Amino acid sequence: MTDSERLKGIATLVAVAEAGSFTAAAERLHLSSSAVSKSVARLEERLGTRLFARSTRSLALTEAGAAYYRTCVRVLAELEEGEAVLAAQRSEAVGRLRLDMPATFGRLRVWPLLLGLMQQHPLLRPHVSFTDRFVDLQDEGIDLAVRIGGPARWPASIGHRYLGSERLIFCAAPDYLARQGTPESPAALLQHAAVLYGKADGSTSPWLLAQQAGPAQQCEPEGRMVVGNAEAQVAAVKAGCGIAQLATWLVREDIASGALVQLCPALATDGLPLHLVWPVGRQLLPKVDAALQCLAALRVD
């Protein structure tokens, strides 16, 4: 089988998977629904497997179809990238740019910068995901990712740029402090209602208390509540539910406005590091280089 034969039908498959129906995909591709359906059927016949589970009401990728879809997306992106690079003589940021970032930090701190990048480079077509799960850059075709936390040593296949570390502070709402009093020591702090961050594995993030010498001390307060979303955690604290240890990037505006009050400043400590990461070599592409320069302005302190 020739390479051109292998490529037949994959653009149609991707369109159907993303549109959710043959009719919607046909409109996107400027084809008839019959032509789209026949193209997918020929591809399934050639591969010897069902790619879509069909019913009268729905159309969904099978497990094999989902795996093949991910491969097709990468192939089409690489083809598009090659064409874009040739068209732009490797001098202009153009084409599809696949970015991944933590959900809350991405929405609050990264997205405003990316909107500026898109205005500067109108030929860029960013595809942005906001997720707190681990994303494999190579497997999922990510050009550039923002990471809070990460390994002590990055693999040789991953380029990375350190942008600083979070600053963690204790916060509470003024009305909570008016009712419960303001703690002035670590012992007093631990007597208050704690609003803890809940991890996906069911555990909670410990509180970290800065020490005059040595690493921060970890404490496991008994939480009044456990919240698995950073913005919801902040909302709970602002509502007077208790005290939380929060990153300054998350509460900067609330502290400035007085909606939250920082407690025990001497106990503030560094948290997780912030990195930009990308598959080695991708930074040579104008679109990735432009994004790297833009996101170098990110700060977490």
C-alpha cells in the first residue's frame, strides 16, 4: 500500500469525529453526507475494524477509532505544519499551535497573554486545553505546555524553562476573622477551620509552614471542608468558611481589594515551580518560539 493510499479518508474521519455526525462533517468539508459516509466505510474496510459505533441517535468513536483518531490528528497537524513552514519561509508564526495548561492557572494567568499573542499573530490557530491531568506531550501532539510542578529532572526529549515558584500564603475573609479571631502563631492557626485542597487520588494537600532554618514544615490540619477545585476553594474562603493556604497568583486581586486578608506572613513559603515545557526541537518553529517569548512573562509570585 502506498503512502497516498494510507492518507485517504483520514481528514474525513477527523471531521466526523470532531463534528459528531456525518451531516455536520459534510457541511464542514463541503461534501454530501453520502460521500462522507462512504469515505469512512471504505476506511473501516481497509483497516478491518469499526471506527464508529452507530445508532439512530448517536455516532461515537469506538476504542479503536479513538486511538486511530488521535494518530490522524497528529499526522494532519504535522502535514499542516510542514505546509505552513514552507509558506511562511520559517519566518512567520502561522498554523495550528497545540497548547496545554493547568485549568485554573491557565484561565486566570495564561489565557490573557495568549489572547495578546493571537492579536499579534493573526495567522496562528491555537488549540488550547485546560486540564490538571498529566498530559504526555509527544503522545498528544502538544507543542508547548505550562506546568506547575514537575520532575526534579526533565527527560532529554523535553525542553524546559523555569519561570519561578509559587508563593503560598494563609488567607481568610474579614468577616470570618471578626467572628473567630485572628491567629498570630502556628499553633493558633491550626486551631481554626481549614478549607483544604483535595487531590484527585482522594488525599489533601498539606499545609506548609516556613521555618527560620531548613525546609518548610508539613502539617495535616483537620479540614472543615475539602475542595477539589482552586477557584471553588477561594470562593469558600471568601464566604467565611475558614482559612486556606493559597498561591498568591490565585488571590492577588482579592488581597489587594480586601476581600481576603493574609495571615501570619512569617509562615509564607515557596510552593511548586512553574515551567514552560515542549518537545525538544519544537522551539525552532516560529509559532512555538513566538509562544515561548510571550509566555516568558508568566509569574506565580
